[in-house]
Amino acid sequence: MNDSVDRRAFIKTAGLAAGAFSLAAAALSGCGMLKKGRKRPNILFILSDDHAAPAIGAYGGFLSGVVKTPHLDRLAKEGMRFTDCFCTNSICTPSRATILTGKYSHQNGVRTLNDTLDPSLQTFPKLLQASGYHTGVVGKWHLNSEPAGFDDYNVLPGQGDYFNPRFKEKGKPWGNGNMGGEVRQGYVTDIITDLALEFLKNRPREKPFCLLYHHKAPHDMWEYDEKHAHLFEGMDIPEPVNLFDDYRNRGNAIKRATQKIGMKETLFLHGTQGKQFSAVQSEISSLDPVQQKRKAYRYFIKAVLRCVASLDENVGRVLNCLDESGLAKNTVVVYTSDQGVFLGEHGLFDKRFMYEESIRMPLLVRYPREIKPGSINRDIVSNVDFARTLLDYAGLPAPADMEGSSLRPLCKGVPSTDLRQSLYYRYWMHLAHFNVAAHYGLRTRRYKLIYYYGLPLGASGAVQKPTPPEWELFDLEADPREMHNVYDHPTYADIAKKMKAELLRRKTELGDLDDRFPEMVEPNKKYW
């Protein structure tokens, strides 16, 4: 826990000096050549939506015996797999804003799904474009404002549809960010890949490229295509060991939550294909609670994994294109998701909570020029690091106010002296979905501290109904599945005190203090 405030001053000074050299080097070359005659690398950034690590074969989770993701596994085999990458706000729009800006939600202004990314904010695609990269984004955007910093874009309005989706293309009227666009016939995962291949085919050859290849899958409603409709049919899919978690050793926040598999209003049942919601509901409603949850889980997990199968095949199409075009060697390929998601762990689906399954993101990075095949990194990294990392690969300095650290040294197997030892997390959208209370917390290598402050604090979409404040503390070494809250256990009293102090230090360092919210004053006095 030794992030240094002085680190920012050093980064600012060193970054400005490095920037003068890097930008000058790019400007002196008409085709983006760096020293020693090597071209700046291309960047392919692949972002899926709600893709949990256990649904990737290379991660070896509880689904590894059934899930088949050969193309994603190939990235892990030919590059680096990060085991401990986390998001700083486990919900789609804020995570995407953090990835682009390299800033936390309270810094970039995108705290909830309802917030809009200010097009004037600095982002890594803008910096790449200004330095000579040909930039593009295809697929899910979900930031409410028109994409800025891209030579080409073709994106879904809002969440987008799985079948016959609309797309909004650069050069045509943008209008409302969540509406409009032209319909393309087919399945969204295939279409987004077609658009990515068009970008690669039509790009200017004299420039390096940066393509953001963003999938909707496997987000709910988990609508799979006909090709994979019978995948896993008749198979028993492994269950997470805590599918039947009774929450007896946890706080009230998870007990209040409604994102539970098998509940009457369970969202995922709407996405089950081949059967109407009412038919599925009727089928499971007569079962006892255990069998009801078990049956609902099977519908849910098979739908998710069918979407993943299509996603993996389409990623393979793009990787093959890089091979066939001779681009693979000089292209940095990143695969990640905007957050983690529950796949039945704790009996839950969706995300939002600061529990491991919700905040852990898959992260695979391949760059043959620098990354040793089959390497693994176990450092704590996060989506706030992505912008600096991609700028580093392009030979560009990051702005001094950009948070995070470049992961490039880690990818080369070099320990980073600029790496945090803890993760700061905050979920703002109080009770807006599934009754999940607003909370923030800190995760270190061994411990996790969560404070459910339970207030809307003016966050867009948050429900104006307070919930009682409470703390959770988990010993991740003794209790990796977070089944026992030890906050009030005498043995952990000193740990709780130290974690609170470190949490406050991180909040202060990041400028996320709550003294601007009068309604937080009394709770902070009492519960801190």
C-alpha cells in the first residue's frame, strides 16, 4: 500500500520530457517510424461486455471442462494472461469511460449508466489520432455522446440489439445517442466482426492503426445465434460451489439484492430462446426451491456460453486476418471485458457488487515483438491502466492528469516500480438496479474492505432512498470466495483499522472525498 503522491510530480516532469521526444519522432516520419527503422505498432483493442474469466478456457475456472474458446486461448498462449485485473466501477458506461480517459468515474464525470462522456475530454484514441494513427471503433459504444477521436466509427445506439441491430456510422447525422441508425440484417457478433474486417481492409496503409473492436456479447439478454442453438444440449454444466449461498455470514446488502438466479422476476429468463418467458416460468415454478434454482441456472449458463462461443469464433476471424495480412507481428492485441460478471457464484447473475466475480476482468495481451508466449502476470492492475499502456506502446507520453500505470513493463516481464498495491473501487448507482446499494472499497493482495454508505449522492439514476451503512471485510487468503465477513471479528480489528486508513488515504490521493455531500457528514462520523 505504498502509492506515492510524489509519483505524480515525477510522472508529470518525466512525461513532458518524453512527450517532446516521442511526438517529435512521430512528426519527423511520414509513416510513423520510430528509431531503428521500426514502425510504431498497430493496436487492436477487443472489448466484450460482461465476459467473466471463468467463461474463457485459458483461465481454468469452474467451467473450463465445458467452455471452448480456442481463439481467446490462443491469445493467452501467444501472449500474457493477467490473473488479477479489476475494474474500478463494475457497470458498462463508467468502465468504458475509464478505459478511454484513464480516469476514475468521479474524475471523468461518468459515474452511472445515465451519464454522458464529454466529447471534449482527452482520450487515448484522440492522442493516437493526433500523432498519426488511423483510428476507428466498431460495435458497442454505450457512452451516450458521439465518438470523438476516430477517423471511422460504426457503433450500436445505446445497448444495441442481438438480431438485426441498428448501427450509427460516421459521416451521418448522430442525433440521439441511444436512438437512430440503420438496420443491418444478421447477428450482432458477426456484423461487428464484418465491420472490423472492413476497417482493416480499407485502412490507409501508410499509417499505423488503432481499432477498438467492441462486442455486445455476452451481455444479457444472452440471445445466441442459430448456429450455436444446440451447443451444450443435454449436457450438465458445472455449478459454482456457492450457487446455493445463503448469505448468513454477510451484510444486509447482498441479502437485499434481487439479481438472484431462480427468483420469480429473474431477468435472464426473458433471454431464453426457443421458449417464451411464461413457458419457462411455468416449467420451473412447480419445482422445489433447490431444483428451481438449479434448472434456472442451466438455462442461464448455457445461453451465456452459446454467446461466448460465437464471440470466440469471431475473434478468430480477426486474428486470422492479421495473420493473412502480415500484421500480426507488429500489432498489439488486447482482449478484455468492461467488467466481470457473476456466473452463478453467490447465486447471482449481473455485476455491480465489489465481490471478486463482479470486478475481475479477463485481460490477455499479445505483442510478439516484446511479450513472451504463455506468460502470466499476477499483479493488481485495472482498467484505469489501459490508456497509459496503449499510449506507451505507441511511443507517446500520457497526460500528467491521467491516472494508472503503463502495463508495458509487466508485459515484458519487468517488475514495475510505479504499480499500485491496492485497488480503489466505487459503485454509485444506488438501488437503481437489483436493489444494489451504493458502496466503495479497497482491495489489497490479501484483504478487501467494502463500505456500503447507501446514499444516492446526486448520482444520475440513483434511487432517493437511503439504506443503513455497513462494512464488510474479507480475508481473501483464508476465504477467497468471500463467504465470511470478518469486519466485527476481534482477530481482524487491527486489519480493519489499517484498511480503513489506507482506504481514506487512497480516496484523498484520488480526490474522491465526500465532504462535498452534506448527507455523508454524519454517517462518516459514526461509521468511520
